[in-house]
Amino acid sequence: MAEGLVNYTRLDDSAEKIIHTQGYPMCPDDEVWVADAEGNPLPQGEVGRLMTRGPYTFRGYYKSPQHNASAFDANGFYCSAI
């Protein structure tokens, strides 16, 4: 995903966090979570769609409602592919 969301890890983070997570959102207003194919939240550690929303996250495709309908949920979260 490269739609404006910036995450980072710190030098003092564990190797586990650095290698196996998205790190921390850069902006405190960013929201990031993982959903199943139906859009339901998944428990930590499960694989699914990365859902993101924030002040500088991509808001939609220009003049392409069909892409917007498949790329965003009803709450405005951008949905990655599985």
C-alpha cells in the first residue's frame, strides 16, 4: 500500500516488531486495522485486508465510482487487496 500512509519502526524496537509488523502510524490521526473479506475486524496476527484512514490517506479515484466502491468501505477506509 502506497496511498499516503506512512508507518515507521524505531531503532530500539524488537526485531519481531521491525520484521513482522507495519510499525507505528506517523500521524496520530491515522487509523489502521486488518479486516476479513467481508470487512470484519480480524484478531491481531491474522492475515487480511489492510484498512487505513487518515488526514493524508488517498480519498478516491478521479471520476471512477466503480473503483471507489471496491477500494473503500462505507466508513471511508481505504482497503488493500488480500
